[in-house]
Amino acid sequence: MSDSREPRWQEDFPCKTELEEYITRRDFLRFLLVVSGGLVFGNLFVMFKSFEPQNIGALRLDLGPAQDMMPGSSKVFHYPTEKDPALLIRRANGDFIAFHQKCPHLQCPITYHPEAGESLRCHCHNGVFDLKSGRGIEGPPREFRPLREVVLERGERVWAVGLSG
């Protein structure tokens, strides 16, 4: 009789081979499950970490003298980091407003069109945004969140001082 730790099938088939030391299918599938779970949780951690609000309360960016921008013009700047393009707009009435320049639909760049009723446009899918609120009013952006507004301070110079929302 064989050792009680050996499986019963070895009583009927007592052959020993070199291949007995290889990993079993069950152990291989368990390994794949553990590695896949680790990858999923790692990706979820990175994704949720990227959504954490950034502490940018003290970050002020000088956008230049107010008189240098003509009414109906726009200028691209980066705020709060070099990876975040934003669009500073001086409306026809002289007011300043700024939004992040990425469309919330597929991250395409937004452009300002003063001749078309002062609108912001995404040319990837013909989306149009309301200049006052940043909400999508035409095309796919209607179904997504509005553009993120950059909070401005204006005196003789224009300053980016934070993000709304």
C-alpha cells in the first residue's frame, strides 16, 4: 500500500515520470486569477488617484496686461499644470472668461468663434458650448459635463487663481 499522502489514482497507475513536477492546471489558473486581480486593482487605484482634487488654492498665474487683449480675441495658456491647456477669452463686451480647452466628450481642443455668436466649438464632432456657462448646447458635448471654468481676477493684469467646481 502506498503513502496516504499520494492520490488514489497512483495505486492503479504507479508510474513515475519527469512531468509530475510541472504545475497543475488548477494552480496555473489560480496564478492567472491572482495576477489579473492585481492588475485590475492597480488600474482602479491609478484611476481613482487621478480624480483626487489637486491643492491649487495658492497657485496664481499671471496671464498678462488686460489692455493687451482686444475684445473678441482669445489666448491659450496652461493652468494649473503644463498638461492642462486653457483658453482665455475677452468677449466683445470686454469681459474676461476662461475655460479648460479640452472637450469633455473626447478631449479634443476647443476654439473660440466670436463671429458665430460668441461660441466655443469642438471640431471633432461639431460640438458647440455656451460661452457663459461652458455647457454643451449642440452635438455630443450636450450629454457630458460642462467645460471646467478657470477663476480669474482682473485689475490692470489678468490672473488665473483657481478652478470652479
